[in-house]
Amino acid sequence: MSQTQLTDKHAIRGPFHIHFPEEDLIELRKRVIATRWPDRETVPDQSQGVKLETAQQLASYWANGYDWRRCEARLNSIPQYLTEIDGVDIHFMHIRSKHEDALPLIITHGWSGSIIEMLKVIEPLTDPTAYGGTAADAFHLVIPSLPGYGFSGRPTTTGWGPVRIACAWIELMTRLGYTRYVAQGGDWGAIITDLMALQKPPGLIAMHTNMPGAVPPYIDQALQAGNPLPPGLSEEELRACRQLAFVYGHIGYAKIMGTRPQTLTGLVDSPVGLAAFLIDHDAYSLEIISQAFAGHPHGLTRDDVLDDVTLYWLTTTAISSARLYWENKFSFFAAKGVTLPVAVSVFPYELYQAPLSWAKQAYPNLFYYHRVDRGGHFAAWEVPLLFTSELRAAFRLVR
């Protein structure tokens, strides 16, 4: 890699170091302890959202057992940088493999995640020989924070939607000197990676997604409107439609962020309110998070969850991150016309399991499709080694 001489405005600045004042952590703990609690839910399950018991277990650990400095030290052990793109500072982790022939890979997180989601896959992807792979499986990693998220700058004007972010990521890879690379994403990262591929930048040779934009647009529109489905769908396609209908009926958070993000002022003021909002992303994720705080971790630990929530709290990015929903003009799941080579991994507890028939139609250059037996929406976070093996297997075909 070579960093070409750039103007100061476009320079890669760093290394970036994280340190929040102790007063911020003291104030956080005081606010958690002072939480005003709602009434208990009137149902025995999570159909009304985050259960009071889960929120109180989370708050108890946050106030009495959690250590942000541990997470801060972990982040500071990773090379991080800033660069200004289109008037906004973009924060990114940049980890070079010791294997010089490693394939450059840009990974994009989503909401309610952050770069925290990717911490467990850094070593397996960059140092495969220590994790059951070979030198030929190595990646150089670029992991940016979305604008308005984490340590990236917060846009002060409108227009920072997924297309603009995709353009920024292409520029970032160019600034880093990468002329041949691949891209990966889930959640917002999946949409942004699709849009990167749609632009066909010269350096991008292939992409991988764990939340494929594969739904035929006419089916996506019918599901959102509650209209009848077309005849002739296979059982696998009907199952995906049922999953999508459930998702569209249970993403109130996306609707409010997509229409009234600034109204969510309380999320910047109340840490437990913020936590409850962030962990209620989808039914499976909420279930395993609830189990973690009940003392039965499965995929995610209490520290995993609070590392992410605390990052949102300390950076006061609840609303700036929510604005991405307001800016978005794309369907979360509909096909977008990508013709570059695409790999798809289908995790069993993703929001929907994309049928092979839809994936082939949405991605005419589909070169890898695999259904795995574990993991949900936050696959890199929940099942990092399985996620790693999927990326190795997929991109092995294009190296």
C-alpha cells in the first residue's frame, strides 16, 4: 500500500486515540443509577418490547460491573485514522495483515451496531494462520464508522444517505492506495455495499453480503403495502415472504427514525432509554441479549452489548446515527440491480433467509451462496469464526 501525497484536507490523519474523561463515565453511572423505571409489561413475552427485568439487569451490570476502559484499551490497540471526505471526517480502523499478498477488504457495519461489531473478526481475517486458515486466506482490513456514528463526523447538512456513503467508501479505498479490493456488509453495510457495487468502481472486484438485497421489487412492494402476493411462489419463497411481513410489522424503530429522528431527544439524555432502544433491533437479537443479561450468554456477552451501547452514549450519536434512516430512499431488502460478482451467506436468524432463486435473480453474477446453521443479524459479532470462514470461502474464489 502507498499513501499518495494528498492535500492536507484529504490527508490520512492518525493514529487516532480514544480517551473519554473520567467525569463522563462518572456521569454515565449516576444517570444509570437514577433511572426512572416504567411499569412492568403486561405480557409474559417480549411482544411489547424490552422487558423491564432485562432493562434492570442491564442497568445493574452497567452501574456496578461494567468497565469501559477495557473496551477503550482494546480499541486503542487497533490502528485507527481519520480523513475528511466530502466535508465530513471519516473514522476508520485500518489493519494490515503480515501477509503481503492479503486481499484488501472494506467491511461496513449498520445500526444498532458500530465498529464494535467487527472486533472479533479482525485477528481471524488478518492472521488466518493463527485461526485455522492459510496465508492465502489473509485480508487487509478497512473498517469505517458510518457518518454520524461512533468517531466519524456528524453531517451538519442533509444528503448523507447510503449513496453518498458508498461514494465516500470508494474514495477512502482510493486514498489508501488500494487498486483491487472486495467489500462486505450487513444491515446498513449491506445496502451501502450493494450501492458501491452498483457504481462499479475500477478497484472493486467482488462483494459479500449477509443481508442480501434480493427481494424482487414487486414482492417487496406488496409486502410493505399488505397486498396479495403473486401466484407461483415456491415454499422457500413463501417462507421468506412470511419472515419479511413479520419484519415490516415489527420495525417501529426504523419508522420513527425514518420520519422523526430529532424527536428522539430522550435517547441522548437517558442511557438506559438509549440501551433499550438499541437492543430491540429484532426478535432473535433481543432474545440472545436478554439471555446474556440473565446469565446465559449465547453468542453475545453483557460486555459485548454494553461496549456498543456505551460507545453510542459517550459519543452522543443516538440522533445523528438515526438520521441515516431519514436520509435513506432505498428499500432495505429489494434488489437494486447489482451486476458485479456477489457472494451471499444466509444465516438462519437473519431478518429473512434469502432464497437461492431470488439471489440468482438479484445478483446475476452470484458466485457463492451458502446457508449456514448458526447466527443472526449481527453475524460477525455473534459467530465471528463462522463469519470468518464464510468470507474466506467466498473470496477464495476471486483472489
